[in-house]
Amino acid sequence: MNCLETRGEDLLLRIHVQPGAKSSAVAGRHGNAVKIRLRARPVEGAANAALCAFLCASLGLSRRQVALLRGETARDKVIAIHAPGSAARALLQEWTQDSSPATENP
């Protein structure tokens, strides 16, 4: 799977999470995934909740449009994003490029 795939109306995004960072931000690529640093610690699902909140805020989506598919307890995760025809697709394409600059949490 590439960093970003289309499955029907959904986008599947492969993410590598770095919890406990100074600030939440997109940090470019990590192998075949988008690296996202999160302030939240990986305790009792806090990092997963923070990841979904970060994606919603960054992409201008509602919480019901973002779902964790795989990797609940791992750093490598697959997120389903239901955003047909939205501007979120363009931003996700930028994130999946190798030279993507860091994007701070809005």
C-alpha cells in the first residue's frame, strides 16, 4: 500500500505516529507512510484520539469522516478518510510527497 490510496469514496492513509512530541505536526515521510508527531502520550487511546482530532482539524473534516482502521496499539496506522471531492484530497497529496514541509496543528 502506498501512503495514500483510494478505495471507493474513501481515502486510506498510512501513518507513522510519534507520540509525546513537543507539538503536533506533519513531519514528512517515514518509509511508506506519512509521519505525524503528536503531543499526546500513548496512554489509554489518548494518542489515537489526538491523531483523529489533528487530522479533522488539519483537513477541515468532521470526526465521523475519519476512522482508525488498523494499528490501534502500534505506531504504524491506517486511517480511512471519507472526503469525496473535498479540498482534503489536495492537502493529503501534499503530505504524501517526499519533500513535504512540517504542518503545525491549527
